[in-house]
Amino acid sequence: MFDLKIIGGTVVDGTGAPRFQADIGIKDGTIIEVGRRGADDPTLAGAAAQTIDATGHVVAPGFVDIHTHYDGQVSWDSMLEPSSGHGVTTVVTGNCGVGFAPVRPGTEDWLIKLMEGVEDIPGTALTEGIAWGWETYPEYLDAIGKQQFSIDVSSQIAHGAVRAYAMGERGARNEPATADDIAAMSRLVTEAMEAGALGFSTSRTLAHRAMDGEPVPGTFAAEEELFGLGRAMAAGGQGVFELAPQGAAGEDIVGPKKELEWMRRLGGEIDRPLSFALIQVDADPNLWREQLDLSADAHAAGSRLYPQIAARPFGMMIGFAGHHGFSHRPTYRRLMEKCGREELAQRLTDPAVKAAILSEDDLPIDPTVLFDGMFAFVQHSLERLYALGDPPDYEPTPDRTVAAIARARGEDPLATLYDLMLESNATAMLMLPLFNYADGNHDAIREMMLHPAGVLGLSDGGAHCGMICDASYPTFLLTHWARDRHRGEKLSLEYVIRKQSHDTAHLFGLTDRGTIEVGKKADINVIDMDALTLHPAAMAYDLPAGGRRILQGASGYAATIVSGTVTRRNGRDTGARPGRLVRGAR
């Protein structure tokens, strides 16, 4: 008897092979039968405790998101939203060199401020929500291992935490590491890998800074330190060396080529994969192509370099609920300080309030407040700030910029921005693409996704709460790339599913999942592709201490299954918590 049968569906099995009709039998959290449907075998024989009729739906593996920042959220959120609402069944945390272990007692607040600055997760939410109770990284994994989630969780050990633990203030302030320092850090990394870390992460981009403005510890690490930690990772387990490289945010277009040279040598020496962030930057719109080709050359030479690529423009969302262009106008500031959210939204619709805000000069920028000058940046970005619509169009045409809409209306661009943000009761969000949209279309992204060295990542699930919700990438890949794209060629559904299931799982050695095959873990999505819809992004205030975050929902997932247990039905949480900590291979 099966625990669960999924019958009548069109299986896209994650291998990239053509879709086929089949029924799936599941027992004890494992796929034990995949029965192809035909005239002689219309259904899978055998009774089941539960049956899902997937007629007219696509049956796909659960998605594996390798770039998230749920390191703190695992303490308070067993659902791990928003990722779990987009077909994701496994997440990898601990990216970009930031994490919460190891931690010396009394330095917890420093790690919180580091994560808050780098990943824009409200520090108040982290302070209230994290249930500390560990010092070492193995103890951190043990704490996660005691919990139950709607999806599986895995973790990498982060350079920032390791450096601060081993070197104290010198490490936190990016002072050079001595041989003894490297040896101490190496012991921590090997210990973490032996405990089950999936890899080691670091950041070398100047865009990643703590709340005090200090770059992430390890940003300027010398080659001796990087190679020492890479060797320590390889000595402890089958991990991935993950990094945000120099120039990842466009601040240095020479840095990425230099980074690839040492990455190639390190990968060849330790025989482990290296995965790095890759996006298109306006300063050199074709640099990404050269980086991909260099990565392919490295593979041919025996060094596994995997550029992590984003599925859509990489930037931020703009709206009255988050960052926008009027935050320093005196009238807006007064209203924000004395009104609740609903009253503020109502007051902003008053023509007199709008006229006052538009007529005023901006208050001075406070240089001690992170992102305090964002309003000015928004005001000077109206030629590339796009109205998205509903459902959102992430490949908008030039006529959808705020400046273009203003010209068509014959009005001041800031007045147009104000009105566009007033839509949907002042909750509307506009897209400001900072990267991956230099050509004004997705053709570069498509080429990145088709490159054999590229792997899908960079969703930043759980992070950049006031700026983005790219945890919705999985749904976007299905709707935009496989079904709806109208400004260029699409990608096949088989390819899109393989890229975010088999390929991401196998990069991190999670070979028990990522495909629908006999013997594999029963992590499965049942998807109504005709009804699948990505909703507009909107601000929520549901983090601990009332912290805010941008969420983006989806409809059309008929069921999500983790380890053979249905965790979501028609977009709603079932309350089941089969998700567990996943430890890496020793």
C-alpha cells in the first residue's frame, strides 16, 4: 500500500527529458514507483492512504534554492516563507559570508548588525526572533536539527562569523590574518564541515557592509587565507566554496577577472566546486559573457567554477511602503510620524497633501543612517524606474518607465511617480533594475541561463526585506520563461525545471532529491500551469517586533509535497512539518 499516489499528471521529472504521463507511488517519504500511463496500464496498481488527482497538471520535483539567508528566520518561522510558497522544498542558507555561528558569548548583537547591514533584515526582528543557545557551528546545526519545518534546511559556514570568532576585533575590522589566525579559522571550518555544513561562504564585494559601514570580515582576505580555508573545507567534507566576488555589484569591473584566476587555481587544487555571483553590470554590459566563458574554460581544465545567475533584473522595489523618492519631504515626514499605515495611505490621496509634498525641498541626508540617501537616488532614476502592472511584467518596455509615462501624460515625472505609487491603496511597487537589464530586455539573462557553467541562484530568500522579494524566482521561471515571455524566445518547461531542481541539488551534493525517479526523496510539486500566477509584491509587517518585509505570493500550486507529506494545498499551508535539517556529506 502506498502512503500517497499522484495520478493522471504530466511528469516533468527534473532530468531535462521530455514530459510524460505517469502516476507516482510514494512510501515512507520515498518515490517507490513511477508508472508511465498507457493503453495497457492506465493507472498505477495498488491502494493508497491518500491520492492526489493531478489530471491537467504538471508534476515536477520540489525546487532547491541554493542562495537564501534564513539563518535567523529558522528560529521563529517553521514555514520559511516566502520560499515555501513558491514550490521550494529545500533551501541552502549561510551565503555571502554572513551567518550566526560560531559566536562568542556577548557578540551576538555584532553578528545581528552585520546581517542587518549586509542583507537588510531588520535588526529588531533578529534580536527578538533568534533563540540563541549555541557557540560553535556544530551546536548551531544541532539547534536547527531539533526543529521541524515545512521544507528542508541546510547551511554553510560563513567567513564573517569565523573571522570574528577566531581573530576577535582584528578579524571584525578586516585586519590581515597571520598564519596562526588562518590555522585557527581552518580548524573551525573543518569542524563545521564534519558536522554537516554544505560549504563555506565569503564576500569580497564592497557593497556588503555592516550597519557601522565596515565591509564584511574577509572582504580583503589575502590569497593565503582564502586557500587555507578552501583546503579546510575540502578536508572536512564534500562542500561548495561560495562567494560574492570583487566587482559583483559593479563597483570594480577589473576585479571579477582577477577573482576568476585564483578561483580557478583553488578549485583545481581542492577538487571542490566554487560558486560565485554573476550579474550584468552597466559599466561593462558584456563582462558577464567573458566570465561565463572563463568558467567554461576552467571546467575543461578540471576546475569546477559555477557562476550563480539571477532569473530576472537585479535591483529593488520602490513604493510608499518601502524606499521611495519623497521620504525627506517635510509634509511626508510629518504624516509618517503621526499617522498609522492605513491613515497615511488615505492622507496621501489628498490633492492638497500631494501638492505640498511635490512643492517642497528635501530635508538633509543623515550620513549616519544607512540608505538615508535612497530618496535622492530614486529621484534621479526615473528613466529606468518601471511600472510593473498586475500581474507584474518583469521585462517591461521602455514606455513603462516613470519618465516615459510622464512624457506621455505631459506632466512632471515626480508627480507621475507619486500617482503610480498611490495605486492599490498606496501599496503599489515599481521596479528599479540596478543590474541584469542593461539592454532593456532579458536576452542576456536567457543566454546566462543557457550557458552550461551557469547555475540558478541569488534569490536571497529571507533577505533584503525592504527592497526585494526575489524568493519568488521559481514561480517567475515557470510563468515568464516557460510560458508567457513575449519579448524574445522562451525556455522549455523541462529545462526551467531541471535548472532549479536537479542542477541546484547536485551542485551541493544533494543527490537524493531534485528528480522524480524511483528511490529519490518524495519532494514534489503539482502545478496548474494554466492558472499559475505571480502576484504583485507588497509590504507585510509580520516579522518579530513588527518588522517589515516585501512578500510576493503565487497561486496555481495545487500541492507541494516534502518527504511524501503534503505541506501546501492550493497555496495554503497544511500545518505539516516534515522538513528537517540536511547535513552535508562528510
